Amino acid sequence: MRLAGVTVFCFFASYALALAADWARASAWKSWARITTLLFAAAGFVAHTAFLLNRSAAANLPPLLGSSQDWLLVLAWLMVLSYLVLTTFDRELAIGLFVLPLVILMCAASWLVNDARTAGLDALRGWKLLHASLLVLGMLGVLVGFVIALMYVVQQRRLKHREPAQPGMRIPSLDRLARLNRWAVLLAFPLLTLGVLTGVGLAVMGEAAKANVQLEGSGLLRVLFADPVVVGHLAVWAAMAALFVWLLTSGRTAGRQVALLTLWAGGFLLVTLLGLQILTGKKLLHVESWHGRNQPSAIPDAETCV
């Protein structure tokens, strides 16, 4: 089967249909609704994978280094993979209603970000791949914590109003969700820290190489704070750092407090990530960024799904 013509719309539509089927499952537990959800989600995942592989082969770069669009779609791909694994092992776990809207949002945003091949720093491709990998895994941890926090708030509301749990829509206990939320934050922060540090180093090395100088002091600060993407990542890191320190120093904390703070941090990450990727692209308002510099894409546009 040829999948050379796969576009973002192919898997975007599949995920939207999977979410609709999951909503049907929420209203009444039907075996057909679960099967339909998994089929649409799996079909979208296959098309999603094919799209990233096609882009990688055409650009001769890993998806994380291909373009801003590819990087964002890798993050969405990891979210779908997590969803499929969890749903396969626990068929009544109500995680699709929380994960799929985020995936659909990221797929929709990918239409607005830069899809041209990222240029520069070819000699440092290994460091770039390390930076992108650490950053995307750290952000995955934040988004997983965001999903767990949403589930915590919904479950707490259910218990408060004594609403009966519907078949096929099981949510873990508040204690378990609180523990998972805490671990998601504690694991995500070190990855984000390493990702930000490697990104700062790459930005400095790139500007220094371009100017053929060694940046120090005020020159270093100008490079860091002149790039909106770097500033945005530093802001997300600062928010996660505050939450991380609070979790370590406050002893036993209320699960609701952790959930609300994680929701705030995850929401801030989404707004910052998607907003900056769109602004530093060329499809709406272009803002200069080291991340936005590109070369003409050698990847032809596909118009149809096959």
C-alpha cells in the first residue's frame, strides 16, 4: 500500500472521528463504539507515522530536525502512541476524551507553523537531535501531567456530586492520579532542563559561528533574549521549576493543588509552544527567530490521501 500522498488532514480527520466515537462511548457503553474509536485512532496513527517517515526521507533528516511542523507532529505522535498503548491494556480507561483533543489541536496548529526544512548547524546535527529529543520528551511529560490533572479534576467533581461511573468510562482513584501527576512533573522537569540548556548552547554557538566571535556577557544575553522561542522555552522551564521545587519542599501536598498547578503549567506550555511556533513561521505573522530560519523545502506538497 502506497502512503506517499498522506497529508496532515488524513490523520487529523481520523483523530476527529475517533474522538466522536469516544464521545458516543461516554453516553452509552457500546462495544462497537470502543472498536470504532480504536480503529480510527489506529488508522490515524498509521497515516501519521507514514507522513513523518515521508517527510524524513525527502529531507534526509530525522523528523525532529526536519521542520517546526515535523517537530510539533512528533509530539502529537507520541501522545497518540501513549493513548493507544494505555487503551489497549485497559479498555475501560477514559483517556481518549482527554488526549485526543490535545492531539487534534496540535495537528490543526501544524498547518500554521513553518513546514520548510530548518537550516544551519549541520556540523552539530547530533547536538541538535539531542536538544530536540530532550525537549520533546520533557514537553510530553508536561502534557501527560496535564491530562492526568484534567482526569483528577473530573473524577473529583464526580465524587463530589456522587455521579455514578459509566461503564467503559473508568477513571483511576484520586490517590493514584495524584501520585501519577506528581511523578509526571518530577520526570518532566529534568528533561526540560537538559533540553533548554542544550538549546541555549546551540543558539549561542550558532550566533557565534555566524559572527566568527566568542560571545560573552551582554552579547550572550542579547542572543538569548532576542529570540522569542528561546524566551518562551525559558518561561515554560521557569514555571516547571517553580512547580518542581514546590513539590520537593512542601512534603505531602493536596492532590487538587498539584492538579491545578499542573493544569496551569500545561496550559501555559500549550499557549507558549503553539503561539511561538505560529508567530515564528511564515504563514501568518513572521517574527524573527533562530528556530525560524529555513531553507526552501525539497518536499513536494501532496493533495490527496491514498
